[in-house]
Amino acid sequence: QLVESGGGLVQAGESLTLSCAASGFPTDDYEIGWFRQVPGKEREGVAAISPRDGITWYKDSVKGRFTISSDNGQNLVYLQMNSLKPGDTAVYYCAADRNRLVYYNGRYYLSLMPYDYWGQGTQVTIST
């Protein structure tokens, strides 16, 4: 089970930290991804981490603003979001599965394969 928290309403330029609490499985055996979705659009990957290896991946538009991290002892994964923009407004989900960070040609990519475990989502709204 995955449970997200930390969403809310903030102004552009401000920060939020989302948390993903995992239960029923150890996070260091899985790769955890953060995704977001707005009505009428496809869900998109935002960031992902392999808690065991520390490998991370970010969507280009959030690089330098978002940081994904994990606390393996607490089975928690965080998404620190800084310099938020109205375009970051979405429902944010965390998901877990194995082998979702793929190494190719010198860098890691987020696999498009489906995830087995999903949280219920948390709303993030950025006002101008």
C-alpha cells in the first residue's frame, strides 16, 4: 500500500514536500516513482528513485527544482518541490514496482511499463 501526503495550495515560487509512505513491502526492493495528472491529460512521470542504489530520474521540466529522496528505514519517499509554477498543478501519485529505471547509453530512463502499486493521489495547486 502507498499513501501520499503533503499536497496543498501554494503560490508560484513557493515550495511543497510530498511524502509517500509504503507498507507491506520494503521500499529498497522496489523503485518508486512520482507521477502527476491533470484532467484531460495523460499521467506523466515526474521523478523516480531506486532507494537501494540511490539512482534517480527526473522529467526535464522539473530538473533543478524537484528532488526525490528516500528514507529506507521508514519506508518513505519524498518529493521536494521548489520554485513551483502554475504548470505544476496536478494530482500527484506515487507508484512502486521493480525494474522501472532503465540504463541506456550512459543515462537512466523511466520505463513506460505499468506499475503494480499506486497511491490514491494528493492534489497540488499552484496559484499565480
